[in-house]
Amino acid sequence: MFRGYIAAVVTPFKDGGIDFESFGRQIGWLSDSGIFGIVVCGSTGESLALTPQEQKGLIKFASKVISKKIRLIGGVISPSTESCLKLMKNSEEYVDGFLCICPPYIKPTQAQIVSHFSRLSRSTSKPIILYNNPSRVGTSIEREAFDSLVNLGNIAAIKECSRDLSRFTVWRKDLKRDFDFLTGNDDTAFGALAMGAVGVISVSANVCPRLCVSAYDSFTSGDMSAFEKYRDDLATLTSLMFAEPSPAPAKYALSRLRILASEEVREPLTPISADLRKKIDRFLEKVIFEEEIQCRSIRKSA
């Protein structure tokens, strides 16, 4: 159900409000890039700094722009089960699925994690992607809880951000049903794919979606000579995207690419340092423009 590169999109701001003109340009650009889908109002979208009305507006707007060309996944990022249920109800008619994080800050028990996701599952007919990010939320979905949740029919995938790549093999091989393992770590994405993941929910895909798609396609088709070049360029980009708190580096890069009108973030985030700006500028000049042209040329000749 979920495959390939999925961009965890940023939320453009201008003068304190949402910049829908930039957002439309961004979503349209991603829709034409060959990626599988987008996550709107995820952690990269600064969801915790958005009001429920803003989140609904962004998801509704995105659904009109992409017009079913790619999958639209709504982010559900809240420590409160009731708040998650309200977010899902507000946007259910517009999305193809939900990305639901393990409740942050609360540090729930495994039984409470199962109870939380079970309630979310019962509230919707749309597929749910579990989001396990222990470094962000303070706790992790462990094997027993995972095995219970997999039995819920509309829990269709997991975005796994733990550093244990063996989960992509050990947990996957014992399943008796179709279930998609996705990684949320750009820096180890292809290690996860080699271990059994089938897709990447990516920050880097905001900036270089065609490069990400070409890297994924060359990897899955076994074209290692092409993949090695893409892999190394993406490794450099990923290090830049996380050199300072995300999504500020991605927003700066998108503003340089003229996709966004502004690199504005909401506090406590701030724009990136002058040193990182120079590094991103050099990367864009030497790699991204060249690679985007090359990727288009490869697909045109295929």
C-alpha cells in the first residue's frame, strides 16, 4: 500500500501565517517528481506549532492540488488520544491514510500504546501508519505491542525511526499479512531498504525528490553503478538537512530553489546559521541542479 519515497513536507509560512501560494507550488512540484506520496502536518511540517484549523486547511488544500496524483497522508502528532481523534475526524475525507505517532512526552506503557492506537484504528476506515520515533517521544513500540497492533486490519504500515535496522527483517518475516515497513531515517534509508523496508518517509525528498526517486529506482532494480552516485549525493544532503534543527535547513534550501517565498519557521525554531547557508548553497550549485537535470534525462530516455 505504501512504497518508495514519501516526502514529509514542510509548512510554508509568511508574516506569521500559512503561505498557501508557496504551499501550492511546493505540492505541485512534488506531485510531478515521481515520488509516491506526501505527509502533510507531520513533525517536519511543524504540526505542533499549528492550530487544528490550520492543519485541516493545509490537508484540504493539498488534496485539491494533488488531485489523487500521489498519496496524501495526514500527520497525527499529539500526546492526547482525544486530540488525535479530533485531528483525524477533521481531515478524514481528504486523505488516503494517517501517520500516527506514539504519544510524545507522556511515555506510555506498552499496554497504553496498544490502547491508544486501537482507539485510533476504530475511529477510521482509512489505513494507519504507526510512527515509532523513540528519540522524539521518549518511548518505543516494542515487539509485543507491535504484534497486537498488526492484528488490527487498517493498521497497514509502520514508519520506523529506531536505530535497530534488524526490525525491518526480524519483525517483518514473521507476519502473516501484507504490511509495509517504512523507514523515517534519511541517513540509513538504504540500509533499511536492504533489510526489508519498502519505502522512506523523507525530509530530504522535500529538496531533491527526483534524486531520491532515481536513487530508490536504481537500488530496487539492482543498477548499483547509478545508485552509488545517487547514494553519496543524498548522504551529503541528509547531513546538511539535519545539521541544525529540522525543518529549518529544508526551508532554506526550498527558498533558494524558489519553491518557497520564505524560509520562515515558528518559534522556538529559528532560521539556520550563516555557515550552514553557505554549505547548502554550495551543495545546490554543485549537485542538485546538475542531478535534477540528469535524472530528468535518464527518465526521458528510459
